[in-house]
Amino acid sequence: MVSENPIKGELKMATIIDGKSLAKKTRENLKIECDKLKLEGITPKLAVIMVGDNPASKVYVRNKSRACSDVGIEYKEYLLPEETTQEELINLIKNLNQDKEINGILLQSPLPRHLDINEAFKAITYMKDVDGFTPSSVGKLCIGEDTFISCTPYGVMKMFEEYNIDLTGKDVVILGRSNIVGKPLIQCCLQKNATVTVCHSKTKNLEEHTKRADIVISAIGQSNFVKADMIKDGAVVIDVGINRDENGKLTGDVDFEGVEKKVSYITPVPGGVGPMTIAMLMNNVIKATKEQQKEKSML
Ligand code: GUN
């Protein structure tokens, strides 16, 4: 759509950030890496654990398994019944930690209510933490060390990189403070020299924050929450939400039609952040495999 760029005083179209294409390109490059590993006799392997019968998780897990097969990563699913105990889950994770055939472990969230997900994540060994959720990975991210970065924030950062969106000195407003997206995003954006504000359900006058933001990243999980009048002209809007609206249609957190008219860059849903999350998971599995090989060769 066409909008007036207040800085240049000229008409400017918003650039739609094409996560689908970038994810495809990323997967193709990872396939080359994976093929190289196979020539050395190493096939990366991801273990995915799912507990119970969450329909959304089933869709995510199916997409992850397809991406693995695209890249050439072996994929093994562990489907545990709803009534699985914490001890059973931890025991499985411990076995997978020791299993030399497995390079990455992903515990699909959410878990049934009776299970403690943080305790379960803590049981995953750092070397196989392809989701970047263990305290070691999170801690390393905070102090700026190389680590496994949570896949959605990592995917968002790759989008900024691809579209040459420089975060230095920019006011970034993140909506949502989850451990999976909001919190790691703070660190990622800080590392790129942004000034970061995090808004959440208890934030007062949320619009005052979003209206002055150069970049808004929404990860709250509410259809059409972010409206055009909450956004500054020419801002960048990244939509992490994956929701269903009242008609069952897949939507993000952003009122795309309205917001697109006034921004410089925007991600669509579907075809935006979602495919990048999965591509970065593939990236982390290859990274884990290579690092485990390096460690083996040093023994
Ligand atoms: N549930 C929703 N998103 C994710 C994700 O990126 N990783 C895991 N493990 N569970 C999720």
C-alpha cells in the first residue's frame, strides 16, 4: 500500500518482509551444510518430545518434521501420553542427553498443567539445546556469548539482517514478555544497540510506548491487537503472533490491512516470522551437530 513518508515527504510503499522466501533460502543453505556432514558420515538427528494432545502443537511439530526432511536432518518423535509424570519426562530427557545418535532435543510447549516445564527444560543438556531454552543458553545470550538462540527471536533478527534494518539507536518496543520470545528478544535487540522497552499485560498507557517506537515487535497472541493508530508513520512492525480470529482464520497480532498503509516494513501472517522460526531450529540442529563433532575430535 501507499503511504506518505513524513521524513522524506514522498509516497512510499511498505516493504512486506517475506519470511517464507528467506526461510526457504536459509533451509537450502543448511541443506548444503547437512550434505557436507553426511559426506563425513554424520547425519544430524533431532528428537522432538510432545506430551499430551495439543492440536496447535501437533501442527507445529508436523511443520518441524517436514523442515527436517527438507534439510536432510533425521527426525525422531517421542509422543508421550497426557498422564506422563515429571519423573518419566525427565528420565526420557536424560536418556536423550546420553544418546550419541541424537544431536538436538526439543521439548514442545505447552506441557499438561501437572508438569513443570522449566524443570524439564533444565534437564536438557546445553549441547543439545536447539530451542535455546535452558538456563545455560539464556545466560550465555545475556552476557553476549555464542549460544543457541531461541528460534523465534533468532528468526526475527535474521529478518532485520536480510532487509538491512539497522537497530542502532532505534527505539524498539516489544509487546509480550514470554521466556520463548519477549525475553530473549530484549537481549538480541540490545546486542544490536537498540533502546528496548518491553510492554505486557500490566503496562500502563501501552499506546504511548508503541506510538513513539521505531520498531514494534508484537508477541502477545491476540488477533488484531496492534492497530494503525498505535503505530508511528514509517515504523517497522514485526508480527510474531499466530492466532485464529473469530472466523477461524489464521491471523497475527497486527491489523495488517490498516497498519501496512503507514509503515516502512511489515511481516505478514502467515508467511512472516513463522517459517523463520522453523528455519532457525534447523540452523540450531546443524550448529549442535557440528559442535558435538568438534568436542568429540578434541577428546
Ligand atoms: N511452542 C510454541 N513455540 C515453540 C517453540 O518454538 N519451541 C517449543 N519447544 N515449543 C513451542
